[in-house]
Amino acid sequence: MTFNLDEAVAVLARTPVVLDALLRDLPRPWIIADEGEATWSPRDVVAHLVHGEETDWIPRARIILEHGEARPTISDTCGRSRGSWPGAMPRAWDRGGRTCR
């Protein structure tokens, strides 16, 4: 499959609605639970996606298009660090949903 930025945007534009349907109003233990060391909770995943949306997905896509797999991309994962995301899950997703539209 050849990467197409317009197709990627179409898929990514649907992400907020899908994650909102899956995660909004779930009890807190379900949102913060992970499966142990070096695993991600749903909150971590949403924080990571929002962080990427706000900071680096277009630059990373350009690197991939220009260099292919020859040059690895490095993502700043601080957006998913425990305790780094301000507020509750609904507010986090509301913030991300606005940037994806």
C-alpha cells in the first residue's frame, strides 16, 4: 500500500468519534488501567494521540514520504506519560477532538 496523506487524514478524522464512543463515561478504573510495566492505559493512548495531533504527526508523515523506511522517526512520548495529562478523560478527548476536525 502506498501512503496517501489525504487518505490518512480521512481515517484520522474519524478517530475522535470512535474513541469517544468507546471511552466516554467509562468508570475511572477502566480508563486508567494498564496491563503492567511498559503498557498503556486508554488514558495514555488518548493523551498520546492528542499530543501527536498537536505536535508532530504531519512532520513525521513528511519524513516517511521523503525517506521511506530508511530514516526512523522519533516520537516524543511525553504526551502519554502518567500524570502528564491535565484533567479527566472526557476533557482530554474534547481537546483532541477539536484538533482533529
